[in-house]
Amino acid sequence: MRMTTGRSSKPNNDFLSTLWKWAAITPDMRPFLRQPSQKPLHAPGRSLNKVGEQTISPLRADTVTQTEEIDFDNLHTLLGYHLRRAQVAVFKDFAQAVGAEDISPGLFGALTIIGGNEGLSQNDLAGALALDRSTLVSVIDKLETRELVERRKSETDRRRHALFLTETGKAMLRRLKNEVAEHERNIAKDLSEEERASLINLLQRLYGGNGKKR
């Protein structure tokens, strides 16, 4: 694959760090994300440290205007590649929309489900978010540390914990829903209502879910 490029679309170092943090609650996405400290990937025998006469950091390639085009080989035919590019765009806009709240899409999802299902068990939350046990514990710990969620012993099974939003959590969720609604309008601004509904339907068919209670 040739690595000569047109304008690079790589996110900056801070954004990569944010994505890596979010990947901690979506383990299936870890292979698609590099930690900023890792060595950048490049074609054998070709350095990415220079463009013309200007030396740049690999993670700051987005600051340099380049004149040649990238050969993407078969990437443009791969569904996973386009999903990954879409995810980066969505995460970036989400971060801008809710930046003051310092919350990730995964944590927002957890807050939303707990808020709509007070007393939900940890196992049920893990199933709804498709998270393994250890990852879910990390999610709940983060929310508890910020006093957004509390765990209580289940009234029907003392071996299980029931999850509830705190008053702080409820207030944050109300704010977030407004901010996320604006984020959704922004990322879908080039889609008609029919196209947006069709896209959601197609994505649900890919991961085998419908986002509704069964």
C-alpha cells in the first residue's frame, strides 16, 4: 500500500488518548485503536517523519498540507473500515457536544439504561451493553466514584446488586440527553429521516440487536 497522501485525516494525540480511554469499555474496538505512545504503522522502508523538507511528528500529520493522494487499496470495499471511520467521526462530535460533562458514549449508555430501569441488576446491564463482567465492574466503579450511580443489595436476591441513579446522576442524565440530541442532529444532518432510520436498521442487523426490551 502506498503511503503518499492527500490531506491526512488522523485524529490528534489528545483525541487518540480519549478514544483509547473509551475503548476500555468497548473491548471489541481495542484492535482498531493505538495508544499514542505506540510506534506508528507505516509501509516497510518508507519514513513518515518527513513530508517534502518539513519534519513532523507522526501523530501531527494532520497539520501538514500534502499534495499526493493515498492509495487505499481495498479499504474502501471493507465494511469494517467504514464503520471504524464513522465511529471516529461520531466519537469526536460526541466529545465536543458533551465535553463539559467529561463522559464517554459507553458511560452515557450505561446511565441511560440504569435511568430507564431503576433497580436493574449488574448482569442485566452487562447483557444490555454487551459487556463482559470485568469491563462492567470498571464502568460501575467509574460511575460510583463520580456519585452518579449507587449499588444496593437486591430486595429479592441478597447475592445480587441493584443499580440506581443518584440525584446527581439523574441531573447529569437530563443534561446529557439534551446535548446528545443536538449531537445526533449534527452527525445525521446530511441524512434524510428515511436514510437515518434505514442506517439504524442495517446496523442493528449487523450486530443482531434492536435496542428494545425483549
